[in-house]
Amino acid sequence: MTEPHNTITAETLAEFADAWNRHDIEALMSFMHDDCLFHAVAGPDLLGRTFSGRDEVREGFKAAWTNFPDAAWLDGNHFVVGDRGVSECTFKGTKADGSRIEARMVDVFTFKDGKILVKNAFRKDRPALTT
């Protein structure tokens, strides 16, 4: 007898986004597969910077709040088709130097066993806001 397959839905992705806005690392990691990957919006590689495995992904996620202590992901729109999904939102945040970012972004997901296997983040590259 096989175990029931958990299915990721748009509601699941909305709950994941809510955890980001609460800056709740434990909740975020509860959505992630044991073999997870996170491709950050910036970094030296073709896919930005890749964090591999639960420990690295946890640190990669926490870096968002270190770099932008007031980070918020707003106006979320989420959809899922099979083992893939997308979340669109507006990212807002202020860096330690006071520069502010507000830009549309998307996360492209791959799912496995009812969890997020890959989170691949993309954000528009806008200049810092002056007001």
C-alpha cells in the first residue's frame, strides 16, 4: 500500500508567502523538501546563488531578512500546474544603508512529495528608490 501523496496548491504557496512576511524560518522550512535547492535573485552564477540542502537553504532564506530587515512580499498571486508552480508579488525592503527597493518578482517552484524541491527567485532590477 502506498502512502497518500500530498499535493501543493495555490493556497499552499499563499501560506508559504505568509511565512516569508512573518519572517518565520521554521514555517518556511516546513514547506521545503529534504533535498531542496534555492536559487537566489543575485549572485555570481547563472542562477544567481544556489543554496543546496536544508542547512544552506535555511541560511539563504535568512539572508533575505539580514539584507532587508523590513522585507515584505505583497500582492501575491499564485498558481500550480502539476509539479510546478509560480508566485508573483511585489517585493519591498530597506537595506541597512537606507536604500529602498520596490520591484515585481516571481518565484518558480518545482515540487516533490508534497514539498517544495526548488525555489528559483527572479526580481526586476530597478534602481533604489529615493523617497
